[in-house]
Amino acid sequence: MLQKLDMVIPVDVLGLSGVEIVDIYLRDKHELIIKVKSTQNETTCRKCGKICQSHGHDRPMELRHLPILGYKTFIQLSPKRGICRLCDDSPSTTQTLDWYERNARQTKPYQRYLMFSLINSTVADVSRKEDIHAHTIESIIDKEIATEVDFSKIKAIGVLGIDEISLRKGRQKYVTVITSRHQGETRVLKVLDGRKKETIEKFFRSIPKHLGKTVSAVCSDLYDGFINAAKAVFGAQIVTADRFHVAKLYRKSLVKLRKSELKRLKQKLSDLEYKELKDAIAILRKGRDYFTEEETSILQLLFNHSPKLRLAYLYSHRLTTTFNANLTKTEALGVFMRWIDEVNNSELKCFNTFIVTLQKYMNEITNYFLERNNSGFVEGFNNRLKVLTRRCYGLKNISRFFQRIKIDTEGLHMFRFAGA
């Protein structure tokens, strides 16, 4: 049932051009119908591109448009047709205006509005809210969002970050996410299936040479595939092992010793004596390398019972102090070598595995002291991606995952006007 409305809506507000409003109706009390007609007299031939002769109008079409005052809104239009007498078979052409695509069911502003609505949401949620089929939304995503990075729109890369995440919980479905950070802006460059060196290196080599020269550092954890792929393409001098992943390893060594020492003390001490260590154990479990004076005095009781644990804590603390110090790469290298010698000459064995790792990646670890680059921006970015995968109940398709990352991270810039 149609109810004609006596209201005026400026065409410019609707985001339409080349038309004028004829009538506005309310259909079935929840759909707003805006009937328009074209004000453009010329139709261009779809074959030769020249102006056609007028040939009447095509059948009426109805396109979903931006919602108005909570109503589902549709634009009705009978597009003009033209016939070309210059082409051999005199083809007819239906006029297409710039605010919709041929054979589309929605206007371009509405498609961008749907993209805006998808930011930090899901296809299923937008489908329910807008009463539009999920497959339609997915087809619009494919129109609006590319599945590969457009290097022509990137002026400089800056710092590259490499890390992996799992698309499905407990399924070991890993993908490698390569991001870049330049002038405070983080963007996704590629999502790769798996984490093989060959795959990562192939992508690095696909980066245009003029952009490859703008890579100032490559930050990664200590996974061989990441580091070796970056070294093969960009050289060893800019590949930096993330300091927080390094810290995680030597603190893990400390935790391992703490557990064994507490187990020993529990057997050696009386229940009352072991209970007195409760506060100190709680402090040490915080995994910090810096404590207040009060916390240090509480820890002293535990350290008196376990000098080995105290020594391990001091060595761990010294590494953290080194990373925080204003040292050159050469100075840091000297500090690490002395640290290795001292630990090897001590009674401690808990750092043996870490020392092997430290020696193996000494160049990449000490590269941190050149520009103080780390993977902090990568970890923060990947936390957003993990939320995205949980929100979408897992994303199996890598291309779709790349598109969803683009929408969530760049959608406000790309589609803001459509949702404002």
C-alpha cells in the first residue's frame, strides 16, 4: 500500500546527481519510496561511445538507498534509452547515472554505507540490521575492497613487521601477517598462508624496488623462517629481533628455575617456614625485573634460602637494564658477551638454552640498538586481528580475511562520509 507524502528532500542530501525528485511515498508503513527522473538528456552508446538518439525509457528499476529517519529507502527510476544510428546493428543503450552501477540492486552511497557499518562488526550482524542478504554484502565487499595491497598508493613503507596468528582456535591454521608502519600509520600489506620462508621471501621480492629502498627495518620474533626471508631480501643490517620476544625467553629461564627451587624448598623447609615465603613467591611470579624497596626486602627472605634464584634474578635484571640503556650496537654486543661469560662461569644452568639463542641471533638482537625498533606495533595490530577472527567466528578464506582487516583498520578513512 502506497501513501503519498508531502515532504521535500534536497537531491544533494541524498547523494544523487543528474536527477530530480518526482514523488515520495511510504510503502507498507516502513519503506520510503523516492521516485526520480533523469535530468541528463544525452545517452552514450555502449559500443562506439558517441551520443545516441533518444529512444524512450527502459522499464522502472528500484535501488536500495541510504536509510532515512529509520525507514528502508528505495530510489525508483525509469532510465532513459538511446539508439545509435552510427553503429552497424543500431544498438540501444540504457542510460546509467554515476550513483549506481549497471545491473546493481543498490546505489553506490548505500554500498559504501554498508561498508561503513561493517567496521568492527560482522556480515551476519549487518545483514540482520539492514534486512539484506549476506551474499549481497559479500559481493559488495568484493567490489569495494581489493584482496591485494595496492603499492601504487604507498609512498614509503618504513618499518616492516612479521608475525603469525591462528585463524581457528586449536586448529593450528596459521597465517603470516605482514604489516608496515610509517609516520605513525600501521597498514596490512599481506596475509600469507602458513609461515614458510619461501612464501614470505617471494612476497618481499614482489615489493617494487623503489618502495623496498624505503624499508628502514624489519622487526620479527626469533623464528628462522621470518628472519632468513628478510635477510635474503633486505640484508642482515636492518633485520631486528624484537626485544620483547628476547625478554620473554630469558624470563622463561628464570621462571623454570623458580619452579624447581620452590619445589626443592617445599621439601626442605617446614610448612611454617615455607608459608613465610608466600608474599615473596607472589611478587616473583609477577615476572617483573624491577621491584620497589618494600618488595625487594620481602624477596630477600626467599633469596636467603635460594642464592641461586637470587643470582638468576640479577642476571635477568641486567639484561633488561641493558635493553633500556642508551648503548650503541657495539657497546651492547660487548655487554652481552660479558654476560654470557659470567653466566657460563657461574653455577647457573637455567640460561643455557637462552645463551644458544642469544649467540645465534646476536646480530639481529643487537640491531635493536641502532634505531630502537621493535614489534610493539605488530603485537598491537595482531591483537585487533585476533578480536576480528573471534568476532567473525573464524575466517577460513585468506583473501576475505585481508578484506576484513582493511575494512576494520582503514574503513573509517575510506567510508566515513557514507556513515556520518
